[in-house]
Amino acid sequence: MKALIPYLKMFKKQWFMLSVGILLSVTTLLAGIGLLSLSGWFLSAAAVAGLTLVTSQAFNFFTPAAGVRFFSIARTASRYGERLATHQATFQLLTQLRCWVWSKLLPLSAQDLQGIRRGDLLNRLVSDIDTLDHLYLRLITPIFAALCALLGLYFFVSFFDVHLAMVLSGLLLLVLVIMPALFYRLGQKPGRLLVETKRQYRIILLDYIQGQAELTLFGAQHRYREELARIAVKLYSNQKAMANITGLSQTLLIVFHGATLVVLMYLAASGVGSANPPGPMLALIVFMTMATIEMLMPIAGAFQHLSACITSATRVSELTEQTPSISFPRHEDSHSTIDSTLYSTVSNSIESTITNVGKDRVRENNVVEAALAINNLHFSYDGKQSVLSGVNLSIGKGEKVALLGKTGCGKSSILSLVTRDWLADQGSIRLESRNIDELSEAELRQSMTVMSQRVYLFSGTLRDNLILALNEPSSCVPHQNNAEIDEKFINVLQQVGLGVLLEPIEPKCNPLEQWIGEGGRQLSGGEQRRIGVARTLLRDAPLLLLDEPTEGLDKITERDVLRLLFHFAKDKTLLMISHRLTAMPMMDKVHILESGEIRASGTHKALFESDDYYRSLYLSV
């Protein structure tokens, strides 16, 4: 139960809508009980009054009839309002909960999330959070509503007969205590297994869908389908177990309620308060007891979901309670939006340096001031097998540097350390003579443009996926139709060869408003890569980090893209990781990484003449 405490505390912010929902739920229950009990009394009293002419003429038919109509309208209206209020409160709680979880998740780096598969992470962010809405809809609201209705019921019946009020309220309270405890125990294991099985199924299904190419290539599709079928059988079995518990709870509830009805009928038959014999008051008590089934029904079934809520809360808390392993210093002038101070300082520094040193970017003492300096860098992902072993790398302002090496030699790891997705075991990384540990997150992100090997496209319009690259995208969101920004996007898309996307599908349709689908599914692999290049061109930062920027492009397109990138980076510092050597002649220096160490360094010409491995790679292009 402790796992639910952080989420229950969040209910304070939505106390008004939660209270309205519970109040309307209580009103619905009381109106339903009042409707049935008054109807029973009215029918019985009318029948008794009709036995003689005198009593029939003296009987007031209008007031009870108006009361029945009032309770009927009140029940309908309150039920409708209760549905609106409780669902509105639930949606607000889910929105608040998702934002809170994301705020806890965003500071976590790849190092913090290692070992968590993407399917599992997606399941926690979607399914587990959705499961937590049972807390309000199926637990808190029914419990509070039933207890309040029970209290109101006691005071109403005690007005006629205190003894009957105590018996009725005591039996109902006993049911409210025993049934939830019983079915929480029965549903604890199946509920936990159901959440776990759903998690396993979603992970395997996501891997199966995303890995179709690899599974087909290695002939593993059949094995994955068998695994999916096996987990599906377990899922159906757990769902069947929960359905059986639900059916059992409803059965026992009806039995207990029927026993309560028999007891009250027996006691009321001997008289209700001063009414002896009871007459129509017997019908009132009996019908009132029958109506209490409405407030009992949600209780028994609700608590079998409690174990699922606890399991989901525990899994979400594993994310939210993590302390980020990589922390950024908080500067007084740092905000959630991108801080332009570092960029302007670094940019001005680069421009002045380039102007002063000329085309070769070399000072009189033949030393280039480093824009990026890596010193004695050691790193391993598991703390055992070393990935980088004492890497030293210095890139001068305005230099163009390439990092080559076989797959797994540690090239992308260096970029992950520079961007602070991971922490180095030993060594230092400096940007503009400042250790990256001293930079706030806004300063670090502002100082560099990163084009990763995989281009992430979001389900949205073409404009939505480009506006992210602007230096201050948050300030541009309210002005998405700004003509100047649109013109900038169109120019960049034309530069990267995506002019075909600018052809309007319909007359008077803005091409930037076209929907590119989840993950850019409506675009080819090459078009997705070019959007990544377009984002790079839109972001103005002094340091440019490229990880396989031309992966998936043909040679002609690759040369065009590289020419465009190098023109864009003519006054910037550039570090490029690549398996392809097309751009090597344009580099100021090339470093060959091998077994976590830089084995050789030099210009393209020098390495081509002195290094057999490099020469064989270049000639194979």
C-alpha cells in the first residue's frame, strides 16, 4: 500500500473535482434508494388505503407521486453529472500524473535507463499509468460514496426505528468490510500476474514489429510468433482468473445481500417503530434494503484491482524515484528554455578567432585553441569491459575532424560522453576551456548541434518536426504560421533535396502542414535522413557533432549532403563519425580508433600514404 502514497498525495491538487464526483455519487445512491423505498411504500399504502372508501378518499396520492418523480429526476441528473465529474477528474489526474512522470523521466540519462527495454518503458508510461485510474474511479469513489450513503441511511431509518437502523447499517458495514478484504486476497496474485503478463506481451510484440527486417533475415520470426502465442495463452488465463473472481464476488454479494434482506424482513414484520403491525412501513424497509445493492456492487469488484494498482504504482515508482546519475549545475540565469548566453559567447569567440588566424586557423606559435578537448578518457558500460582506454583528442576552433574505426570500437561512445548521456569513468572533456561538468544543461545543449545515426521523427506535421531544431523552439510554437519561419523551413528543405515534399497535395494547402505519420512512416529512409540534415542546418551552434550523417544514402546523394553540411559548417567546429570515407579529403584531421584507443592520426593525405588499413578502406569506397 505504501507504493500508492505518492499518487494519493497528487489527488490534493484535484480535490474540487474529486469532491464533486463523490458528492454526486452519494446523491445518486441516495436518490436511487429513496426512489425504490418511496415507491414500495407508496404502492403498499395506496393498496391499504383502497380497502375502504373513507381511507381511499383521505389518502394523499399527490405528494408521494411527486416524491417518486423528484427522486427519479434527481437520480438521472446526478448519475449523468457524476459520470461527467468523475471522468473529468480522472482525465485531469491522468494528465497530471503523466506530466509528473515525464518531469521525473526527462532528467534521466541513457545511463540511468540502461537495462530497461523500450517496450517495457512504453508499457510503464502508458499501461501502468492507465491502471492507476482505478484508484479514483473503482476504489476511492465507491468506498466514500457507500460509506456516506450508509451513514445517511442509518439516520433516516433511525428516525422510524433505531433497532432496525442499527441492524441494517451493521450488516451492510460488515459486507463492506469483509467483501473487499476477501476479494483483495483472491485477486492479489491474478492481478499482479495480469499486469506482468501484459508487460511481457507488449515488450515481445514491440520487438517483433520493430525488428521485422532482422527477424526475417535471421529466420527468427517463427520463434517470436511462438513466444507471442505462449504469452497470449498466459494472458488469457490470467484474464479468465480475474473474470472468475469477478463473477464469484458478484455471486457472494447477491447472497449476502439476500441474507440481509431476509433478516430485515423478519425483524420489520413484527413492527417498525410505533407502527405495529408495520403495514406500508414494512414495504419501505424491505424496498430500501433491496436498493442498497446498488452501493455494494462496485465495492467487491473494485478491490480485486487493488493489487494491479499497487504493482503498476511500484513499476512507475522505479522510474520516478531514481536519482539522475548525471547532474547539471543550476545557474541563476538558467531556465527551462534554451539559454543563449553561452552560444553568443562561443560564437563570437569562434568568429574572432577565425578572423584573426586566417584560413589555416593556426596561431603564430602553431597551436590551435581547442574548442573540444578530451583528455585521458576511460569508459565502460558495465564497469568491467573497457570501451575507451585513455583517449586523448583535441579539436581546434573551426577544425573539421573525422573519427574512424570498426563497429564497437567506441566512436559513438565518445559522442555519448560529450553530450553527457553517459559519465566517463576517468578523464575530462572540455568545451571552450570549460569542463562539461560545469555547464548547465541549457548551456551544454546550446553549444552543440548533434545529428545522430538514427533520425527520430514524431507523429505530426512536417513543420512540427522541423521547429524542434530551432534554437528557441518554445518561443516559436505560438507562431507556427509565421511566414518568415515557414520560408526558412522551405529553403532548408529545398537545399537538402526534399522539394518534392513541398508540392501541395491539395490546392491552397500549406505543404508544411502535411502529416508525416508515426516515425515518419510516410517517408522513405532517405527522406527521413534528409529531414535530419535539415534539422542540423536549422540549428545554429558552434560545435557540430555528426554520427553517420549519410547512412542509407546513395553515393551521389551522399556527396551532395556532405557538400551542404561542410558549407554550413565552414565557420564551425565539426566532429564526424563515419564508416564511409567519402568526406575524408575535406577533413583537417582524421583519427583512427581501435580497441578504445586512437591508433593513428593525421591528414587524409598523410594517412593514405602511411597507413595500409586506411588506404584499403579509402580505395574500397
